[in-house]
Amino acid sequence: MLCFKRLKKKLLAAALFIGLSQVVFAAPRLKTYEGDIFSSLPSQDGKVQKMEEKYKANSSDPLLKSMTGVAMNEEGMTGLIVGNTAHKLPAGRLVTGFRYNYSELNSTKGAAFRTVESGEIHSFEFSGLWVTENGEISVNIPVRDWYLDAPLTMGIDDSLTGLGNMTLGVKRRLREHEYYRFAVGGVLKLATGDSGRMGVAGSDENKTFKLFTCVTTKETDKATANLEIGTIFRHKSEEKSSFIYRFGIAYAVTEHVALIGELAGEVVGSDDKDTMDMVMAARFAVTEKVTLELAYFNNLRTYRSYGWDSKIQGGVTAKW
């Protein structure tokens, strides 16, 4: 009898799983009314005409077909996970976002910590974006929590929570074509974080300004490629500038799911002072206005003051 009850529970669980799977995988295939379907319906005191006008008004939003590829990047601007893109959004629209990421510290400027040393950073980032006629204006405010136990290598054994360096960004689209778009922009990082307390989490007294350009191309009906290159200028640093690059590809598996791969790097001066990360991510269009994302960062080369081998990130973007 006991075996029969267990078997019954397993069969019920399997049936429930199969049923939910059918619902999940069937959802992307659901279609709304298209074409001239309303014109073939009999007229009933103008009701059909009103239905058609309402349908056309609700389906005019260009974000509906590309919503999985249009979300906030780590700087609070439209892009992939790291790089900026030249995506076109409707003017006068507000976009907000939240991201959380976690990394374990294990090196400083390429030199590994001692075996007994360790550290970690938790970041909570809040972003706001206003879309203009030909570009966008953004703000990103990070709050970070860090812990570091590296008395031998760094002389630090402490943990703190505080505000990170806030960034302000602006982007403008230049040339538009059926298969590619160009954009230029700048990102100003302000020294809003306490460099003495939050230096481990990336806050310092060094103001920076990034000047960049990007091109976004349509490779196929489902694949989009993006390239961003730029220069970061530093106010207080031995290295006054550095070169950055971000190359990425987004592939729409379905109308609601997109896979993203990126290579993001920074070259600081010379003498092999460069950093490179590989990013693998997925974005999910939960609704027409809400997009979720999951990302994994794998460090390939590092010259960060507080380096890590891997980082995980989750985020949400809402279009109002």
C-alpha cells in the first residue's frame, strides 16, 4: 500500500510537471489578431471599427518585437549586459532598472591572495533612464556591501556597507539603417562613495569620464551583434586614460527569451595592464514591459585592484 501511494504521488507530480511545461512552452506561440481580420467581421453599430482602432493603438509600440534585447546594462543605459547599444526606443518613455551581483575577491592587480585570505562584494544598483527623441539620459546609483579578510596581502580585515560611485550617462543615435545603427555617448562617474570606507568595493576619489561610440547590427532575423569602443579619462590617477571595448551577440531563441554573449575588456596604459571578462546571460520578457535577466561573468585577465574570478548577476528592467 505504501509503495502504491508513493507511485501515485510520483505520477501526480510528473503529470503536473508536464502540464506546466506545456503551458510555459505554449505561451510564446500564442498569437494576437493580425492582418485584416476585423474587416471580415460583420458590423454591429460601429463596435467592430472601435475594436480595430483599439487593437491598432495597442500594437503600435515598436518594443514588442525586440523587448528581450532592450534592457539596461551595468551603467544604467540601454544595452547588453555590459556594452552600450544603439537600440531605438520611443521618445518620452521612462525606463527603470535594478540589478544585484555577487563576486568573491581573490587577487589584487593580477597577484593572488594568500590561501587563507578571502573577500566578497554584494552590489545593489538602481537605475533610471529617460528616452529623448534621438537618445537617452541615465543615472545609476549603486549600494555595495563588502567583506575582506586579507591582512597579509592588503592589510585589511573589515566589512562595510555604503554608497558607491554614482554615474550619469547620455547617449545619442547618429545614423540609422535597416540593418545597423550608430550611437555616441558619455558616462561621468562621480566620487559619491567614501574612498576610505568603500574603496574595496570600487569607490574612490577619482572622477572618470568615458567617451564611447557603438554600432548595433542585425545579422539575421534572430541575431544582433554589437560593438562598443571608447576611452576612459581619469582625473586623479597615475594612468590618465584607458581603452575599453565590448563585443557582444544577442540571439532571440523565442519571442520571449534571448541569449547573450559578450567580451568586455579594458587596457590601462602599457606593461600588460589589461582586464578581460567573458559574459554569458539570458533575458526573459515576462510581460511587454518587464524583462528579467541572469548573467555569469568569467574573468579571463585581470588588473583590478580587488580582483575576482567569477561574478553572478540578476536584474529586472521595467518600461513605463
